[in-house]
Amino acid sequence: MRIAYVHFYVEDAKIWCDWFVNYLGFYRLEDNALTCNFPPKGDTTYHTSTEVVKSGLVCFVLSSPKSSISPVAKYLQKHPPGVVDVAFEVENLSATIALANAYGAKVIQSTAQYQNAKIIAWGGLTHTLLEKPLTKNAVKNHCSASSIQAIDHIVLNVPVGYLKTAVAWYQNVLGFQPQQTFNIQTEYSALHSQVMVSSDGSVQLPINEPATPNSQIQEFINANQGAGIQHIALQTSNIIRSIDQFRTRGMSFLPISQNYYFQLQQRTNLPLKSNELENIAKLEILVDWKEDFPNALLLQIFTQPIFSEPTFFFEFIERRECAQGFGEGNFRALFEAMELEQIKRGSLQLKS
């Protein structure tokens, strides 16, 4: 299994196409179907405008309404802009559909001619399933100003009480397996998270559930009008160089307290040279590693929400020496940074 593309519904596809090109160095594609296995648009062409952008193995489809009967217009009446579909390439489409039917998943589209199907997942999210392999044109890397290589993981938020149900759904319907579990709690709020991984290990899908009414996950659920994709982590080969470029272009990131980097220096076996740590602190990049494998560094940074509502954002990640998993220290630092943003928005009240 692999992620073929991610489909966003937005208010203006052209503006967001330019955003990906200008801020993140993606390039615009002309041939939607051949380049990222995006299914033909059919009759919706007259009512929906679609752009496709790509960087490395990352393919994003951006659709906006041309008229009130566009499915995008109908979606945006209920939800803010965001991810509506995560498409997977599967080895055996008919077997996957049969499994989905066996476990009660609703198959809303199945087109034998184009070897694809679509199943309903959570909230407004669907999963398009593709069997047809990518053509040579699809995997060809064009020259790009971006160092983004691939999608590292995609994070799904579900309402309170639905984490176990969502985990079972992905395990039964798509063959994902549970990996790391996180239970993060601060003085103000909390969340539960279960990392799910595809059977071949190529797709990582953490699922979050709010553990308190004022949790940032609950804030997302409220703003998104239900479950949905909270963020996508994009792999980069050199996160320091990439984030320096993105900041220069005007990208906004979650601020990290400099006290975090003071505490970082107190840890044993710090696997960073002083000048590299200085750059990491300046750019506000999070760092984590295991004491017994100090060279396996996990470097992460998170953008501010890219749309007007506090919903979807991007993460950029570099895994050195094949670092695995999700650093709990980074997870907690992210959680606390997002709490500070909640306080600024007035959605999280400090305890007196």
C-alpha cells in the first residue's frame, strides 16, 4: 500500500495551487489522470475547478466550486476547507472491496474501467482505492525548488469515544496494525493517540481522540464539524535548509519556547554540534532521540493552521539514521505549543 494522492476541497483551487508553488516549492501538473492516478472528473468538470501539485512522491489534488451544485460547494457549506480524500494504491482492489463490504464499510463508487473505488471513512473523509500502478510519468521527479520528498504520516482526529472504533475500522477494513500509543496530559488538557501502520509498513496513520472537553482535538472536531484529517507530515532530506527557505518565503510556524532548547542541552548524549543546535533553536525545530540510539534523530516542526479555522496544518519531518516512530518528547512539546495557541484564541482557559 502507498498514498497515491491527497484531495483537498478549498474555496479557490488556483490560489491554493499558487500557495503550494510559492511557499513550499511544489510544481503544478497539467495531466491529472496520468501523473498521480487522479480519477477522471466526469460531469463535475463543469461545476468544479481542479488543480494538481506535486513534489517528490507527494501529490495533492485541489478542488474548488464553480457553481452551487458542485460537490465542493456542498461540502464547504458544512465544513471548512480541508482534506476530503486520502487515496491508497492497493495490491488487490477486488479483495480490498470485498473486505470492506464484509465489515460494513460503505463503498460509494466503484469503476472497473479505471480500476478504482471509494469508501466512506470518518466524518467527511473518504478513501479512494486504486489498483492500477503508476505510469513512468507518475513517478518521474521534475525539477523543484522544494526538498519535500514524500508523505511521512497523516493524522486523523475523531470525536471522544470513537478511538477504539476507528482503530478497529482501519485494522479490519484496510489491514492496518496498531503501533505506538500516546496518552498526553498537561495541567490544562489531554489527548489519546494510537498510531496505525499499514501491513507493509509504508503508510503511517496516527488517530487522535480528545481526553478533555477543552483539548485541541476537541477544538478541531468543533471547528471541522466532525472527524477529519488534522495534519500531514512531509518528509524532507534537510529540515534546517528547508525551514529556513519556508520562513524566508513567509511561512508561519508554531512558536517553541527557548526553554525547550535549554532543557535539550541538559540531556545526555546530545547528538548535535553546537552550530547545528543553534540553527535548530533559531528555526524552532523540535528534536528527539532515544538515549541508546543517539544518532537516530527525529527532527520536526509544525505550521500554523493554513486555513482560517484552527483545523488543518502541515508538519515537516527529517528522520536521521532511519529514526522510527514518533518521539514522545516532541509530541508533548507540540501539544503544549498548540495549547498556547488555544489560549491566544480564547478556546482554552488557564486554571486559576
